[in-house]
Amino acid sequence: LDLLPPTGVDQHLDYVGGAQLQAAFSRMRDHGTVICCGSTSHYDDDDPAAFALRGLRALVTRRLTLRGFNVWDHLDQADAHRREMTNWIRGGKLEDVSTIVEGFERIPETFVGLFAGDHVGKVMVRVSGADEDE
């Protein structure tokens, strides 16, 4: 979280949970909003206690709003979103950042790397010998 502005943030979209979410709570401005969309830091954790929400002091003292987000609630907007994102990418307003790993045999290490933070952006594995047009 060293990349966060020193004066804090108004909104935080969290896909990770755990320590990442707690750190975000500590950097929020008063009346900020935290939107939770996932918990990748706990996907392989069977202990329900791992999902316990910590940082409630900041939630109360900074009067934060905590909201869950699920993309399935917004499928009616998918086509419009796709068009707008395509225009932003073509217009240079948004950069498509991806990590491409070469080779089918690297799938396991690439998957593990998702949880270790080894990759940037969308992560794909290119399977050797695959048709480039597919």
C-alpha cells in the first residue's frame, strides 16, 4: 500500500481481503467507501475464522461505508460496459495490462503465483502449439 496517497483514499475496491483490506481501512479518509468484491487471500483457507472482519475501529471512527459487490447483479449493463471499455482502450484512456506465461506445464506455478502477487493485470497462459487465431 505504499502507492496510496499520503492523505488517504476516498474509495477502495478490494478483491483480496485479509491484511490487504485491513491496510486499506487504515488509509481511508473520513466518510470513505470500501467495496468488497472478493477474498483471494483466503480462497484456499478452510478455517471460517480466516474470514473474520478486522479493522472495525477505523470503520466506526472514520464513519466508513462497507459494501459488498457482485457482478451478477449488473449483467443488464454488460453490453454497454463492453462498448465503453473498448472505446477507452482504443482511445488510449485505459491500458490493458496483462501477464502472459508461456507453456501448458507452467499452469500450476502461474496459478499459485496469483495468490502470491507475482503477476500484474490479467494473467493468461499461452499453450505452446495453440492456434493463434483461436
